Amino acid sequence: MRTITKTVVGAFNQKLAKSSGNTRSNGTELFLHGNKIAEWRADGLWITDAGWNSVTTKDRLNGIPGVNIYQSNYKWFLNGQEWDGNWIKV
């Protein structure tokens, strides 16, 4: 896990604002390169790859407890289930 992930995603997990490099949290939303990839909603935590199934996106999302994303045969899997990257509650 990269240092930025530990710092900014760690703050997001605590619902705090933090920014470093290309990643930013306002406490309720997590952004990578200006794209929202996670947010706290009234019913819980939601994530997306925002159309970017990149190594960096995967690293940032994997910094969130309860999220385990890996790739196999060019497909992404979220917590063991194939995932298309669209918004999903975790």
C-alpha cells in the first residue's frame, strides 16, 4: 500500500479531510485525479472505479476496510465476486 493511500484513505476512513498528490478526501468523499471513487452515504459506504480500472485506483480502494479488489484475466473482482466497477455498496 502506498504512503498516499495510507494517509488520505486513512483520513477518509475516519471521515476526515486530507489531501496529498492526486488523492483527496473531504471527509465524506474520496477523489483520485478529481474523480469520485468512494463516498459515505446515509446507508453506508459506496465505491466505484469511476471508469478507471488502474493500479492506482485499485490501491486507493483497497485501503478501505472491507474492500479487497484484485484482477484476474483482465477482470476485476471485489471481495471474490466479479465487479464491473460501477457504484456498489460495501
